[in-house]
Amino acid sequence: MSLISSKLPHVGTTIFTIMSKMAQDHDAINLSQGFPGFDCDPRLIRWVEEGMRKGMNQYPPMAGLPSLREEIGKLIMRAYQRDVDIDNEITVVTGATEGLMASLMALVHPGDEVIVFDPAYDAYRPAISLAGGKAVSIPLAPPSFTIDWDRVEDAITPKTKYIMLNYPHNPTGAILNGSDIVALKGILQRHNLIVLSDEVYEHMVYDGQQHLSMLRDDFLADRSVVFASFGKTLHVTGWKVGYVVANPALTQEIRKVHQFTTFTTSTPFQYGIAEYLKRCDDQVWGLGEFYQRKRDVFSEIMAGTPFHMLPCNGTYFQMASYKGISDLPDTEFANFLTQKIGVAAIPTSVFYEDGTDHKLIRFCFAKEEEELKAAGTRLQALGG
């Protein structure tokens, strides 16, 4: 007889873990999980080591090292022309996912509804559920995956408290435009809602377009909790260092939960990142161009395959349709690719609450060019 009752009875091992293990087991090129296939700047590692040798090995302040929060404030000012209070509006967290969990546990009360757009990153719904809330899913349709704001308006009830956004969007690569911002502000004003904005790919926007962060607008900045990730920006996903930006009242509540989960984040990593940003912030501002080149290389490679590539305006993910290749469900097709062709990708039905299958898979192009070319060669075996 079981002595426990699961709080997440429908949640198993994440698709990212499953596909990465399958890739390893079948010696496949792993374009599934979203981590870079190359190392970070060696100077960043040097400054982390310097922090360790300087004795930066004990607990830092709960909210994060002041030196790092100061550099984050400078990043936000340069990117979005917003002067953020580093003491009361910025919290360094152990990865954006911890920041997300701490924020939801702090802000969502039992019965609260949170609007989520599908396809959605797989951490959102479980975190909302653990906080006692209910995720209300609104689907986005290919190929553009734009938000139907009339449908959002219709989904709002007296229990709706939050809207979860993720732009640039994982897995689709979509970004917000000006009309989205106008519509969003109108809905927030009419219904007194708060935005939870996952912006971990904020510096990966392409073709001269602009990331429309919630921090660009006074009204939205005051109504938002913004999540960011140095793991994505500095190619160090394994370090799990991110930050949360919110107004002082929201930040105070989020920190109440943060201090009893991780309490704080690795001191030498914080020190190293702060020192790096002081001297090498040009690496941040060149990130869009860096990944746009990889996107374009991957698109050229994939032109020799039977896949149809969807638009990618941001992130390091590329959606591809396989409708002209197979009638298999996307999970089975992803397994086939990994086991028989030797290239691992993510089936996108896993990002939908109801498992909607558009015959799309997601590739990660944050890899060395040689690895992308090798994957393309294998995929060309499917026919051009």
C-alpha cells in the first residue's frame, strides 16, 4: 500500500532527459536539449576561479552579490533604458526555473488561474499546480504562433490573476510585436492582472528586430515579474545562475520563498559573472548576431533535407515540419530520427496540454558548425 499521494501524478521524466539519454544510447547527434555544444569564454572561468581563490566560498547575501546586481542593473539600463533599484527589484536565483518556482509559490494562491500559451515550456504547468493554481491553456497555431488576444479576453474569469509569457518563445522562436504589447496592456488594465514573463532568450533576436521586454514599458514593468538567465546568455547552463526583476512589493514576496528554497546562489559563480560583465559585456550585445549566423547555417544545411523550416525570429531553436516525410505521430518520429537516423530532436506535442500534434519537431542549433553539418548529412538520408 502506498503511503503517499503524488502532487504531480501526471508528471514523469522530462522529454529533454528522455531524448538526451536516447541520443547517448544510440550515438545520435543531440539537437534536442537546449544547451550549447561549445564552452563559454575562458575568461569567465578564470574569474570564477579567482573568486574561489579570494575566499568567495561562503554564503553571499540572499538577494545576490551586490556587485552582480549592480551589473544586472547596468545591463537592464543599456538594453531597455530602465533604471532598476538593485536592492529592491533584482534577485539573483539558482537558474530561471528556481526564480519561476519561487515566484509562483509566492504569488499564486489556491484557485488562482494563470493563462499559459501552448506550446509551453514544460515547467510552467507543474509549477502552477504545485502553487495551488490552475493553468488555463490557450493554443498558438503554426506557422506564426501569434497570440489571439480576443481568445485571451474570452478566457479571463474572476479567478484569473496572471498571464504567463515566454518571449522569445521556446519552442517556436516567435517574438512579440508592437500590437501584442498594445493588446496586452489593455487586458492588464481592464482586468488588473500581472504578467509572469520568461525572457531567458532576451538577447537572441534576429534580422534587426527588437525584443519587446516587459521592462521597456513603465506600465508593464510595474505589472510584471521578469525571469532572465545567465546560463543562456553566457553559455553556462550548468551553472544555474539567473535573476528575477519585479517591483519592490512583488520582489519582497518572491524573496520570502527564495530564501527558504535555495536561499542563495553559488558565490564564486556570481563573482565570476559580475567580473566578466564589468569587462566583457560586449559578448552579451553580440549574442544575437552570433546565434543568427548559426540559425542561417543550419537553415542552409536543412535546405538539402525534406523538412520544411518554420520562421525563427529568436531563441536557439528551430521548428521543422516533417509532414512530407512521415505520417508518424511526432513522438514516434522523434524516436525514429534518434534511433535510425542518428539525430535527436524534441517532439512539440509535449509542449501542449492536450498533446496537439502538428507534425513538428524542434531542433537546437546552439552547436558547433561541424556538428550541425554532420546532423544535416544524416538527415539528408531521408531524401531531399
